[in-house]
Amino acid sequence: MTGFTALLKKEIREIVRTKRLFILLGIFVLFGIMNPAIAKLTPNFIEFMSEDFAEQGIYIGTIKVTALDSWSQFVKNMPMGLIVLLIMFSGIYTSEYSKGTLIPFLTKGLSRDSVVLSKFLVMLMTWSIGIWLCFGITFFYSDFYWDNHVVKELVFAAFCWWLFGVFMISCIVFFSSFAGSGIQVMLGTGAVYFIMPIIGMYSKAKKYLPVSLTDSISLYKGELKPDDYFGAMIITALLSLLFVLTALPLTHRRQL
Amino acid sequence: MNVLEVKELKKSFGSKKVLDGVSFDVPENCVFGFIGRNGAGKTTTMRAVLGLLKADGGEINVCGEKVSYGCTPKGGCIGFLPDVPEFYGYMNAVEYLTLCGEISGMDRKKLKARISELLELVGLDKEKHRIKGYSRGMKQRLGIVQALINRPKLLICDEPTSALDPVGRKDILDIISAAKEYTSVVFSTHILSDVERVCSKVAFLEGGKTAFFGSLEDIRALRSDTALELTLVCPNDIEKVAAAFPEGKETDGRFILPKASEKDCAELMAFLSAKMIPIKRLERHEADLEDLFLEVIGK
Amino acid sequence: MNVDIKEYLPLLIPLIIVQLLLLGYTIYHILKHDKYKRGNRAIWLVVAIIGMEFIGPIIYFIFGKEDD
């Protein structure tokens, strides 16, 4: 256990000193501000373009922006945030394995489980701070300009996104236990990300796929209730747990 | 009691047999030289001892505890210095060593004292910069400190001196000799003069086997004979000398008298001065590790 | 377009501050280092400034910054 806390401190120091934390949080803050900003600017932008549209015979009436537009931007930007997270952390395990920086610690009796779990926890922390920071800023501005009450289940929808992010992080942990490089981890996790919607298109299991957690718009509009998401939530949580737990024995068998 | 025992260690990579029955043991407070050519399997053996590599056969005991793959011996028994130690560039030496100490479960107060003591020993105590800017020699020294931090019973160094300049090499060897006070050191190398300088026991690794294993005195006893090497001013005189000392032979314009005793030496000198043969150089050759090494590997 | 700029200030000021921080730090980092994983200083300055919003700095820190 002493090894785990020492390693956790090291991981936090690492993301602070390599500026990864700073950049990631900066981006989530930026997204947080941009979501309402884009929604706010849309009518002006369309007004600006409407002369061109009028020439083509398209007429646009006045558009009324509500908090829903701001939250739609939130949903659109979240995959971007996840991709940045994935790129930043894809090499978190493999670079240490290939450089051999962990070997002195392992020979001092550090367990490999501590290595896997401390890095997992740091990614989890970064992602949690990031998404809720972004959520908080968007929430504040949306309430400032419009009214958040027209949008339903805001916190629950964000929680679904958070859980989906946890699933992506578990994918990084899982692929890192046998992949040779950060690029391979990125490709593996990316493949999971893009294959899920494809499976969803052809199968009835769509409702239970982790990716269905990212459908926040239906929640916002009240078309779906939180109950409709519980199946996917449980599946996602179990899959994440399974990925992390399988990564432990795989890392033990890995040649370092 | 032996700190390290390796018995009949075997390992192949694919069809290539790297280790084919390596056996040796290391007693307490001993500097052990592990000698072999590049690619002889030194690093493979060490990684197996550390539990970082799965051996195909054989047995390894560290401090009386059996080593198995994937779990390094507990209790901070082994310190390891890799051939090219890699650290975290964003930390400074004290931060890195604190991390090492915390991982091995050391007491905070003791750790602090130990770090400053060791950094002073290797001359890194004035270095406040981050490891990113360290030179190769500095990294090697920090690597030794890292390995010694929890006073291990066994220190394993993989080619600690191979990439260093003469001054750096001397520093590292001095540190290793000093560490002998409380630990046994195994270090692999192909630089034989380093071995002669600090080791008390050696093992030669050749063809995946331990070709020789014993103390430095054993080696000297094995090859106690000394040869005389004579270079003359005028090469034509060699024939005269050769006629008087038939057991000698001529090579490359030099005259070599093998297995020469003190008496042979005196006789040779008397002969030279009696015949008024001018000489350039007369040298006594001690049999050294290199001769034995070459003999062992059959070259 | 008679937009009341005051209405946008609460959004624009933090947005600009965060972007300038990110961009400023990126340029500072590029100028402070001589070695990059790939590319050279001029290329990275152009990338950071053209992709101003946040993409330029991200691309630099992922693909250009030398590992510690």
C-alpha cells in the first residue's frame, strides 16, 4: 500500500510537471465557455449569412436560442474532449514499459497492480475534474443568458458522459496491458469507440451499448427517461471493471 | 551463507539457446565479476535473477528465497542498476530518491539522511537541476544511489562502466568497492581491467554456460607462470639468443621465453651482457585475466 | 448587425483570456526549447498561431513537444 500512495503522488507530479493536466483542463474550460458562446452567436451568424440565403431563395425567420442549444454544443464537444484525453494518456503505460523506468521500483518490491491502478486513478481524476469543470461553466453561462429549466436531466446526462469516459479510460488500461506502443493503444481504444455505433445500427442490443449513454439530447428533450439508461449504465460499469481487472493479470505476464 | 545462488539456469529465445546451464553463487560481502562477451547472456541472467524474465529451467535463490517470474524477492533484498538507467526527467535527484525510498517502505527521517549521505558519496549533492539535463555519467551515479537506497543485501549492476570515460569508471568502481561493506555486488562487464581492480570472485560466461567460476586467486594459481619478452636493437641477434635458449620462440621480431623462472631471467640477462647484445626492452609478463579469458572462450 | 457588445462580454473576456493563456504558454514553450520531436521552431510557431483556438497548441504539445 505504501508503494501505491508513493506511486500515485508520482503520477500526479508527472501530469502537473509535463503540463498535461494544465493543457487538458485548459481545453475543458475552453469547451465550457465555447458551448454557450457558439449558441449565443448562432443567430448573429445566420443573420449575417441570410442575405446570401435570400439570394438563393431561402428565407430564414428569426431564431430563438434557448439553453438547449448551448447544451447541444456540450454534447457535440464532449467527444472532442474524450479524444484529446485519449491522445494525452495513450502512452501513459507503454512509454514507461518501453523505457524501463519502472524496473528500479519493481525490483524494490513494488507490485505491478499498484502501477496499473495508480495510473488508472490519475486518469480518472483528470477526467472527472475536466468534465465537471466544463459542465459547471456551461451550466453557469446557460443560466446567465437563458434558463436551464427548459432542459431536463442535465446532471444525469453529464453523469452518463462521465461514465462513458470512465469506460474509455478502462479501454486505455486494458489495451496498454499488452500493446507495444501508445499508438496501438490509441488505435485499439479508437476502434472500440467507432465500432460500437456500427454494432448499434444492426442489433437490438443498441440500448445496452455504452455508446448509448452519449445520447443526451433525448434526455434533454424529455424523450427518454433516466430509467431508459440504466441498462447501458450497468453494462458500461461492468465492462469497465472487467477491462481493468483483466489488465492486472495481463500486466503481470507482460515482459518488462 | 550465499546471498545469491544460481543453479543450472536455462533460457532460450525462440530456437536460440541463450543460457544453457549457468551456475554460480555469490557469498556475502563480495564483489563478483560476471564476465562475458557482448551477447553472451549476462543481461539475460541478471533479469532472471531479478524476476523480470521467465527462465526455462534451473533455480535461483536470493537470500535463501526462491525467485520466480513476475515477483521480485520481497523485503528489499536486491538493488538493481540497469545498463542504461532511465529516470523521470521532470524530477530532481532528491525527489526521485524519495520516491524510491517510499516505494521500498523506508522511514521518512532515515530516508532523508540516507539520501544526502549517498548523494554526497557519488558527488551529486550539489546538483539541484532536474534529471532531464543529466549526463550519462551522472545518470549512472544516480542509478547506483537508487539501487543502494534501501541497503540491499545484493546489488546487481549491468555493465555499469561500459559507456563511461576513465574518470567516470574509476568513480563508479570506487563506489562499488565502498558498497562492499554492507552488501554483495554482482556486476557484469566485458572490461577485464575493471574486474581485476575490484572483484574478489569471477565467473566467465561463454556459450550459455559458466566456463569458469572461482576467486581471483584461483585464476592466478591457474596461470602462475610468467613469460619473458625480449626486444633487441638488432633483430639479427635473435638467432644467437634462440640458439642459447631453445625453449624460447621468436614472434614478430621479439623473443619470448615462456614459463620463465627468476633463475631463467637472471641467466638470460647474464647471457645478453656476456655476448654484449644491446637490448631495447625486457619485460616480465604476468598471466592476466585476459589470457585466461581468451583461453576459456577458446580463442 | 447592431449587436450590443456588452451582452457578449461575459463570454468573450474569459474565452479570450483562456485562449491567450494557452497560446502564450505554447509560444513560450516553443521558444524556450531548441529540440522538438519533429519539425522545427518556425513550423511550430506557425501551427500554434494559425490553429489559434486550441487545436494549434494541442497539436504542438502532442506531436512537437520533446518528452522529458
